[in-house]
Amino acid sequence: MKVGMIYRVADRLQRLIARSPRLVRLAVLVRNQARCVIKYHLAESPDVAETGEGWVRALVATEAARLVDVGANVGDWLAGALAQARGEIAAIACEPSSSALLSLRARFASDPRVTIVEAALGDRRTTMAFVEERDAGRGSTLVPGLGHIEGTTRTVEVLTLDEVVARTGWDGADMVKIDAEGFDARVIRGPAALLRAQRIGVVQFEYNRSWQLAAETLFGMYRFLEEAGYRVFLLKRDGLYELDYARYEEYFEYSNFLAISPQWYARFEPHLRGRI
């Protein structure tokens, strides 16, 4: 059977199935399960030890002088980075959650290396409604419509990363780690000038279902970062992979990505694992 004929038969079958509400509901269920399969193929687990965040943090911390933790929560990632640092290091921790800030301030109160910024980050300076989970919940978000989030809604200040960096007296950063529950893309677009000048060495960001409600796409973020001269990789526990976007498209499930500037690329080259 020729390829053209196969496509015509498949199209006719799909049109017939589309007439049945029950079969359409089944198709939706199958699609959702398929997305979960893709998620576990591209990101084995949300646990830091399983995602590759740990080895990236260790690699960068041993050479970095300036780190920015966006969505720092209670500071677990940052504390690990500071413990692994070999030389002088300074860090900015950005967090809008009031309950997380209590823990963050208590944890780093006596550490002069850490500057804590009480704000969310985005692509412009403004104020926004922020849904805050109790007890420093990690699902707190600026993205409206996340039905699984229960918490208190309040207005928070939103700054841009380049503004925060400038306030601290820096002209850039070695690494920016972002966990902004769907707002990651807007955080990255904020310091566009710094990125074009490649004054940020490495950017780690999280991709998940919240991106869909935030009207963001992985394709758009790839294009933005690549146009600034960065190479973008899927982060897994055993290394970095080039994602075949044409195969997976927008799957809107949990994964971590790393954007690397030319100045830092050689450090990560031994960890490249090919295409996935």
C-alpha cells in the first residue's frame, strides 16, 4: 500500500472516530497517558537526585562566583551550591512566598554571601496576584488557573532579573537557576540584554504543565535562547541531551533544561549524551 493511500485511510478512520463522543473522550485519555509516558522518558523523577540538578549544581558551584536562585523556596538548592563552592562565591535568592521567606531568612541570616530579594521575577516590573501554598509549598505560582493549587492569593512585587542583578552591583551571573512554576519563560525574557551579551553563563529552567496556562512554549524559549547564542539541552541524571523537538513537540510535562553560553560550553561538553 502506498504512503498516500495509508494517509487517506487513516484520515477517513479518524473522521469516523471523531463523530463518537465516547471515542473522543477515550482519545483524550490516551493522549494524557501518552504525555505522562513522555514525561517519564525525558525526566525520570522530580527528585533533585534523579533529575541531574545535583551534578550540574556541583559542576557550576566549584567554579562560579555569582549565583542567582529564582524561586528559591526554603533554600535547599542554594545551600547545596554554597557548600560545594571552592572559592569566593555570592548568591541572590529571589522568593515571593511569605512562608518560604521565613525559612530562607532564618537559614541564611548569618551568611553574608547571600542576598535575599522578596519578590517574584518576570519579564517586566509590575505587581501580580500570587497564589501561595501553605508551609512554603513548592506549587506557589503567578500563573492563574492551576486548579490543583490551594492557597492564599495576595499581591506581590514582580521584578526583572537584570534589575535584581544591577541592584546587587553585578554585571551578570555565572548561573541562574529558575523554578517559577510556569513563569520560567518570562523570567528568562526579563534579562534579554544580559543574555544577548552572554553575561549569564548557565540558565537552568523547569518546563511543566503550568507553561500551557501561562501561554508559553518550549519551542519559543529554545528560539529565544538560541538567538542569544546559547545552546539548550534536556537535563537528565546521566547528562545532557539534544531534544528532538519535532518528535515530542509541546508535551507540557515536568522536565528540566539547561541553556549554556559559549564561555561555559567546554565545561559541560564531557556530559553531552547525544540526541533523544
